[in-house]
Amino acid sequence: MKLVIASRNQHKVTEIKAMLGKIAGLEIVSLDGYTAPEVSEDQETFQGNAAKKALETARYINETVLADDSGLMVDALHGAPGVYSARYAGAGATSRQLCEKLLRELINVPAARRTACFATVLVLADPQKILYTAEGRCAGLITEELRGNNGFGYDPVFYFPPLKKTFAELSPEEKNKHSHRRRALENLLIQLKPEFSG
Ligand code: ITT
């Protein structure tokens, strides 16, 4: 089965390919080589945006696709930036700009109240309909400064207590073992299992 990852974010594509790449019977390809219009992410939930990205892209390119909508929810900010994670510091903001904006918003918030959670919703769709939906979450704390050079987005300020490091201090393999995206993919694979041997 061929699966096109309906994402313009190369970091996500790399992570998903690394995690799904070895499954027998699944050929994972990126959107490179397809002309597909950018889907406007105007829904209020990760689920809504992931479903929209998946179905619109599947219909346009006439392939089975996997879409990923993700974000960071910070408790002290009542769940922000949430579905606005990519645009929190304006269109086209860098990882550093996103992280610095978040740290400014949390400037007087003590360590105990800096709890946060990454979420990923994956939607698998063919041109006719949504086939499967899966979610994964990962809990952590927001640091007081940027730490580490790996990963992308908010990884430099997302401290993962079980490994005592930020996601940006983890190797790609370590992040892919524990991340919200990994957990969402595992939940998707549980549903897909009868269709694949690996
Ligand atoms: P596509 O919609 O094309 O997939 P995008 O980057 O716009 O790409 P989202 O709408 O899901 O994707 O935006 C999620 C943002 O949340 C993303 O741009 C990052 O800033 C952040 N984010 C998502 N997953 C992350 C992760 O694993 N580590 C760090 N930040 C992440």
C-alpha cells in the first residue's frame, strides 16, 4: 500500500518516515512530486484540521494519504497555543521565535505550573472517505530557556521528565521512541494491523 504524507513540514515527514519506514507492505512517500494546494487550517480542533488536510489532499492527488495535525497545549495558558501552534509567533516564524514567544508569555509562571502537553492527531484517508483516526499525547514541562539543537518547533523548550532532557536534547531516535507522534502512530497501527504483516 502506498501512503502519501500530506504535510509541508519536512521535520514531521522525516519523523513519520523513520517510524513507519520498516513496515512490510507500506510504501511511504512525501508530497514532493505532487502538485497539491495548501489546505487552510481553519478548524478549531487538531482532529478537524487533520481530517480536512487528509481528505482535501487525498481527493486532489487521488491517493491514500496520512495527515498530521499537532500542537502544544500549555496549562497556564489555558491550552494555548494549541491549534495555533504553527502561527503563534506570526506566519513563517522560526522555532527560536516560537519558543521565545512562549517563554515571554510564561515569564512569571513558576516551575510547578509550567505543565504542558504535545498532541498529534493522524488521519488516514482515501479520496472517498476518512479511513482511520488516531491521537497521541506526551506530557512535559516548559523550561525557562531554550535547550538543545535537535528537533523542530517547540522542542527546545519542551522538557520530558522521564529522560530529564528537552526534546531538542534528545537524538531523533530517542524522540521518536517517546513522542506524541510516535504514540499516535502506534494507535493508528493498532487499527491498521490486520492489513499489514509488520
Ligand atoms: P503541515 O500542516 O503541513 O503538516 P505544520 O507545521 O503547519 O505542517 P501543524 O499545523 O500541525 O503543522 O503545526 C504544528 C506546529 O506545532 C508545528 O509547526 C510546530 O511548531 C509545532 N509542533 C508540532 N509537532 C511538534 C513536535 O514534534 N515538536 C515540536 N514542535 C512541534
